[in-house]
Amino acid sequence: MDNITIQGQDFPPGSSGMVRINAGRLPSGNRISIFTYIFRSKNPGPTALILGGMHGDEINGVEIVSRTISDNFFGNLSSGSVIVIPLLNIFGFINYSRDVPDGKDVNRSFPGNMNGSLASRVARMITKKILPLIDFGIDFHTGAKDHWNYPQIRYSPKFLPSKELALKCKYDLLVEKSVLSKSFRKIAKDYKKPIIIFEGGEALRLDPFVIDKGLKIIKNLLSSYSMISNVPIQAQKCKIYQKTVWQRAPDSGICSYHRISGEYVKKGELLALIHDPFAQREIKMLATRDAFILGHNNASVVNSGDGMFHLAYEEEIIQYA
């Protein structure tokens, strides 16, 4: 087993520690560092990346990854190594924003450029310093503002190692999602390294249900690689949804929701009622198909065309061994 070297610091087998990767400065002159933790067993095995906070306002993901450090998840690894980054986009986090201050999305800036935008520089640090070291990873995300996602794992249907990695989590809800141009998953796929995404909850709101699901998924995944022995109860089967669609608000107004994420709906069932503030009209929003609700809008006042319900369909059921 070779040493893992990050930012000039060597971590031999059996060691652990933390490295601060310089990410730049605030306008005040204060340095910003990406806290990167390394945990290594003395026994050979794969190297996993556990990543949170790609988007600064997705704090459920940050909390999940941070909890693995505070709860000493990796203090006694049976084999392999784990690299943990609880918060990548510190600039977005301190501004309660998805993006960095110039408005650019780190997850649309890979592989990045150290002479480019701030988002591009953060992306480049991960591409150059972390990606070459790992064998696989899980990237923790949260729904957008006013959008709550039921906890789910997303993988690329056109990259078999990605699906295999998702199935190793022994979780009951998987969703096929193609990789997006300039995303972390896309550059990792180019490196032939599978990255899956955990999605759960809503931006800027901690959710104990979502956090618990995320922590169990990490344990299941590492257990599947015999890297840890402490394993929670695993699902007996999973549903894989191959297609998704957003059902959008047919009109503007005040919205009352009748169905939420995590529920199944039949075509024609009432999803929500939208009415104007003057009691002059009311619009029924009905399901356009039989589907599972992956995510829903939480806003009380909506505009015509707003994404309201993220519907998943065409399911495949897989029994776990």
C-alpha cells in the first residue's frame, strides 16, 4: 500500500489526519480552507470519497458528512481508506447560497481551471488533488430552496460501475439520472471512477429523517466493501426508477398541498389546489400519470410554470441477496 499524499502531507497505511486545502481568500483577507480528513486502515482496500457541501445551502449533506467525523465512523477501518470532505463550497455556505459569490455553480465547473472563475478553481482542486486518489465516492446533496426531496440515490444508467456502486448501498430507492456536462459525476466518469449522489431534504433546513438515511447509506456502502463491520438494518429490495418528469403549476396563486414526496399517486388524483387571494378562482392540480413523488415544492405562493412535483415512473424492482 502506498502513501496517500494531499497538500504535501503523507498518510501511510494505518494513519489518519486532517489537511486544510487552501481555497482562496474572502474580500476581508481571511483565508478559506477546505477541511479534508483522511482515514487509513493498515489493510489494503479501496479508497472512498465522502463529500458534502458542493452547493453551499445544502446543509443536510454537510451535516451527514460532518456527523461521520464527530461520531468516529472511520476510527477503526477494517480495510481501505476514506477521504472525507464535509463542506466543499465554503463561499456558498457563509452566504447561504447554492453558488459561489460570482453566481457560478461549482458542480457545473468541472474539471475546472486554476486561472478561471472561483467555482472553476474549487472544481479544479478536487479534480487535481482528490479524484486521482479515490476508487469511488458518494456526493451528498439536498433539494433546492422550497423543494423537499425524499431521500434517494442517483446514478448514471450509462455507466455500469455507477449502478453497481448504488446497489452496494442496500437502499430501497434508486433513480437513474444521466450525468450533466461539467458536473463532478461527469469528470469522475471520464476518469472511470463511479460517483453516486444522495439527494434528500430541502436547502437551509436540517431534517433528522434525511440525516439518518444518509448515515445508514454510508455504513451500508462501506460494509459492502468490508471496510467497516458496524452495519445498520439493510433493505431487502429496492425500486429503481428509470424516468422522471416535473409536473408544473398550471396557474399562479396560493397553494395548498394534498400529496407530498414519498407517496404514490394515480393518474387524475388531486395533488394540490391553487387559488387566488381574492377568492375568485381555484385550480385543481391533478396527477398526469401513475408515479412515485420524488420531490415536491414547499412554497405557499407559486407562479405559473413552477416545478411542483417531481414524478418518477417506469420502475424496476431488485431483490437484495
